[in-house]
Amino acid sequence: MERQKRQIAKKIRISDLINGKYVKEGGWTPNYIVTEYGNVSRVNVLAFVVAKNEDGSFLIDDGSANINVRSFDENSFDIDVGSLVLIIGRPR
């Protein structure tokens, strides 16, 4: 059986994610966002935390746009507003 490889996390701006088209695939094929830089299924975003929400999610801004970040793990983040964060994950 062939082993599934992890997708490369591409460095991208938040505005490119927001303006891209989300494509949902079936089965084990990963979903992706079509951008001018190609198809992106994992992202690498460097941004500042601008707000924290009660549910543990937080709002980040990289200067081009802002987006809400949440985790599906039970880990709680000890992040303060104004912190610089590196987010690697799958956009949904």
C-alpha cells in the first residue's frame, strides 16, 4: 500500500486565501484553494494576533487581510493580543 505524503505548506498572504476559490474533493484527495500561485491545500502564514475570542479561537492579521484561526485539538493556546504567530495548517 502506498503511503500518503503530507502536502507542502505554502507561504501565502491571507488576502490570497480569501480571494481564492475553495475546491472540495472526495475521498482521500485533499481539498484546496485555487490562487494565482497555484493550488494550496496547506498554508504557512506569519501574522499578528489582533483579537481573542471566548471559544479559544483568535483573529490574525498579516497586513493584507485578517482571518479567524481555530484549532480542533483540545490544546489551549496561551497567546496574547499583539503576538506574532506562525500558523501552519489546512484552510477551510
